[in-house]
Amino acid sequence: MTEAPAPQTRFPGFTPEARAQIDMLRTRYPTAEAVLLPALYIAQRLSGGWLPDEAIQAVAAELDLPESKVYGVVTFYDLFHQKPVGRHRIRVCTNLSCQIRGSAEIMDTLRQELGVGEEEVTPDGRCSYVHFECLGSCDTAPMMMVDDDYRENLTPNKVRDILRGLK
Amino acid sequence: MAFERVLTRNVGNRDALTLEGYKKTGGYEALSKAFKMEPGAVIEEVKKSGLRGRGGAGFPAGMKWGFIPQKDPNQPKYLVCNADESEPGTFKDRLHMEHDPHQLIEGCAICCWAVHAETCYIYIRGEYTKSAVILERAIKDAYDARILGDNAMGSGFKLNMYVHRGAGAYICGEETGMLESLEGKRGQPRVKPPFPAVVGAFGAPTVINNVETLCNVPHILNRGADWFKSIGTDERNTGPKLYAISGHVERPGTYEHPIGITFREMLEAAGGMWRQGNLKAFIPGGASAPILKASEIDIKMDFDTVAKAGSMLGSAAVIVMDETVCMVRSVARLAKFFNHESCGQCTPCREGTNWMELVLKRLEHGEGREGDAMLLKSVAGNVGGNSLCALGDAAVGPVKSLVERFPEEIDAHVRERRCPFPEYRYFKDGA
Ligand SMILES: Cc1cc2nc3c(=O)[nH]c(=O)nc-3n(C[C@H](O)[C@H](O)[C@H](O)COP(=O)(O)O)c2cc1C
Ligand code: SF4
Ligand code: FES
């Protein structure tokens, strides 16, 4: 694959539920700015797992913050993405405890099975994967996160099974 | 006397996830007791217990609470519970949150009462979705039962508690980076002083404590400071402690032991070495802690003894490595981590972590040069002590221990122009 695929989704605008959630969050903090991280999570979810420019702009407008500031925050954190991601996003821990229990073989298996490199999206838009820092599950090494779920005590075969289960 | 598990007593007891189930184990009795005490007396009890912070620095918790100014009762104050748990090797706080969320809520509530903080934020790393969901459900139950809210347990004290999710940045575990992040900013640590006890979250006095630290608090109130002090090595190292052990051990996991258990005993409790390998080295307190050698197996795992050995207890995350492990490769991986996570504010940390990764990587791949060990030492010397927050020093720890304790492994990489150790291949035929 030579090129990043076309974005799967765009930012559809804040739904009434999302707005209500943001308003509820405002009551929790003394400043609107503190709602920024949770609001970015909401916008990212609405956009299919990443933050297109219009999502970032909408969050800035919603919270009355300068866009430059919101961009600065988005680029700081590893869980906000400015590029489209697969429908399923896989993060493989390769930090020390996982490294010495075989995380390289887990990365190899993903590369072979998915046929794309790190941070690329499979042509059908189904998956993307990255290596990641310690995910706080070193006792179940090697491990990876598939979307929000921890998949633990992995072997190459187990990884293949998990991939087959992803639609 | 056999050691009784206290902090982890509800692990595996699914009933404890519910408010009723937690109450059956004596839950919220300590909070009820606290509300009948003067806040100052609660602080005194925690001080007397000798409880030291379980997040990494080992600062006495009671003393920290005592720093919160109480002159102006109308000034807002905050508790921020540090549930960022991103130190490589560490997974103990997750256990608390997933198995016994009310224990943490109760600990937070007692601290809030003691320092007059009406709002508590639990800052949890973004990847811990499961823990966040469990905590939020438990907090909601506590509100419904009026344990939290405008009139907490009928005490007249107003107490709000919220879960706040981080978004993937190790530096947000550093307490002032965390405050910046909580306020909706890039998580770049602040210049200290002023300390958070004076100017913390939203400009107000703030206590920041680790999850495990706060989980100890209900037990101190229930059983008394003297009970707490009766566990451990000495006056300065007291109480039960969680040790997260991983790497080449037979049964990796989180174990509760009296603080000061020896590493040998801890290893035995975890089933010994994985596949009967031979111990080469271990990291006693997370990726920031200098590496210890197998010969130090009998070390007492408490704050002061580990510090005396030139390392640190840190988060008590113990990473065990057998003889097949390449120390250059291990430290190169940790250096990559610190380079990635440096927030970039201070030049020595930003440039130094980059350099250390670069040099270690070339050593790892057999492209090292004569003098690289000296180079690493001098770069490390420039980073350590020259940076705004403790990440700089943390990044230096593993590198220094490599140069000082395993010089022969660096030499072998340079001399043989390759890594003399095998690749880590554990799965036969790709299975
Ligand atoms: C780079 C860095 C990362 C840290 N990460 C964490 C963390 O994930 N969890 C934690 O509790 N403390 C962490 N700390 C320590 C905190 O700054 C702070 O000392 C601690 O939360 C205080 O709580 P305690 O006294 O209860 O331990 C970190 C410190 C540094 C310098
Ligand atoms: S020491 Fe490193 S991580 Fe800490 S503030 Fe400076 S640049 Fe950021
Ligand atoms: S090192 Fe992989 S989860 Fe911690």
C-alpha cells in the first residue's frame, strides 16, 4: 500500500446527546478549559476514532478556546489522532516486560497478517496497529489493546484468532 | 504471625464491586469514623502511621496533608488522586480500581475531609477504560447512597468526586504535569515552588496522592496507626505494600507483602524464575529505577534500603530478567521510552534523552564505538539534576546502572560488532 486511504469518516457535528454531555461536564470544573480533554474524546468518537480539522475547530468553538491552543493539546497526547485510523485500532505494548516475553513476535504476526506497516490502515479500513509504551498489564505479557479491550498472554496463534474476530 | 492481606482482601471478591458487598467487608466504617473526628486528628493519625507515598517518591502522606493551608475556609481546595500509572512495569493501581473501587473512593473521601477539599478528581490514564467505567459506576452508587454529595453521610460536608481521563502521556503522572493536564492543557510540569499544596489545581491548594497511598487510609483509621507501624522494616518503612512483579517469573502479578520483604522471598512467592532460568538482574521500582544485579537478591524491598543500594523503590514495580536478556537492549528500550515521553521543556532532558537513545540503539545494533560508555556517562551527567522535573533524573537511572554495573556487556557489543545475546523468540513454529 503506497498511500493512506481516504478518511473513513468526517466529523458529523455535535449531536444533542454530545452537547448535553459536554454541558454536564462543565459543571464538574471551575473552568471551561478543563472540559477540553473530555470534549476531544467525544469529538474523536463521533469522527470514527480520529480528529479531523473540523472536529478540532468545533471543539474550540464549543469551549470558546483559540484553535491554536486546541491543536497544541491534541498534538501533545498519544491517544488523540490527526490521521484516520482503522475501524479497529491495535496497540501492542513493546516496553521491557513485554519485550522480554515476546512482543517482537506479536508485532511480526500483525505485520504478516495485516500486510501493512505500523500506523497504516488496511485497504478495507478494518485495522491499524502501532507499538506502544507500557499499558499497565505487564503480568500478562505479551499483550495488546484492541480498541478499549486488553488482550493478554498473547501468542502468534492467539493474535491470528483475535484478528479473525474483528469485523 | 502470618501476614494478613489487607489492601487486596477484596481481590477476587466480585461482591465488593457493589456498595452493599463492600459494606459487608467493613466498608465505609472508616469514613464514618473520620466524620466524627476533627480533621486535624485524622491527619495526625496518618502522620503517626508513617504512611509514605506509594506513587514513587515516598513522601510522608500525613505531612503532605498538613501543608494544606486552612486559614480561609471559603477558599476551594482539591484532592487529585494520581491514577495515571504509566511507569513501565507498574500495574498495581489497576488492580485496586478494577477489584475494589470503593476502597479507593473511601480513602479519597477521608483525605478530602482531613484537608477540607470539597472536590476530588481521580486522574486516570486514558488507556484504563475498564477501570474508569468501574470507578464511575461505584462513584454513582456512592452518590445514590449519599456517601458523596452535598451532605456526605449526613456530616454536613459537601464532597464531589469525578473521574478525569488522561490521554496517553507518561509525564502527566508527574504531579504538576497532571495538574496542567487536568486544567485542559499540555501536560508540561510546572516550576516548583510554589508547591501544589499552596498553588495546585485551578490555582487552589491541592493534595496529590497515588491510588495505593489513599487505599491504605481507611485501614489506618479502622485499625489504628500502631497496627500500621507494626508492619514493615522500621519506623520509616511501614505498612502493607503492593509489589507488581513481571518479566521472567513463573507467576507474574501483583502481590501484597509487608513492606521490606526481601526480593528473594518475593520472587519465591511468584513461583521463582520463569522456566527455571537463572536470574541476571532486576529493576526494583519501575523503569526509572537503576538496575540491580542478581547478587543483590537478598535486598529488603523498602524505600531506604533500596535507596542505599543506589536504586529506588519507586512504584515497587519489579521487572525480573534472566541470563538470556541483553542489558544493552533492555536499557535501549527504556531510553526510547524516556525520549518519547520527555515533554521537551528543558533542553538537557529533551536533547539528553534523544542522545542516550541514539547511542544505545547503535550499541544494540553492533554499531557502537569505543568510548560510547563514557559518552553515555557524560550525557547522563548533563541531564541528571539539570531538569525541571524528575523525569530527567529517571531517564538517567537505568543508563547509569548499565554503564556502572554491566560494562562488560557494552564492551562485548562494541568488540563483536553485534549483539552477543539471542533474539527473544519464545513461540515455536510461530504458534
Ligand atoms: C515522570 C514522572 C511520572 C510519574 N508517574 C506517576 C504515576 O503514574 N503515578 C503516581 O502515582 N505517581 C507518579 N509520579 C509521582 C508523582 O509526581 C507524585 O509524587 C505522586 O503522585 C504523589 O503521590 P504519593 O505521595 O501518594 O506517592 C511520577 C513522577 C514523575 C516525575
Ligand atoms: S525534565 Fe524533561 S519531562 Fe521534565 S519538564 Fe523538563 S523536559 Fe519536561
Ligand atoms: S511492559 Fe507491556 S504492559 Fe507493561
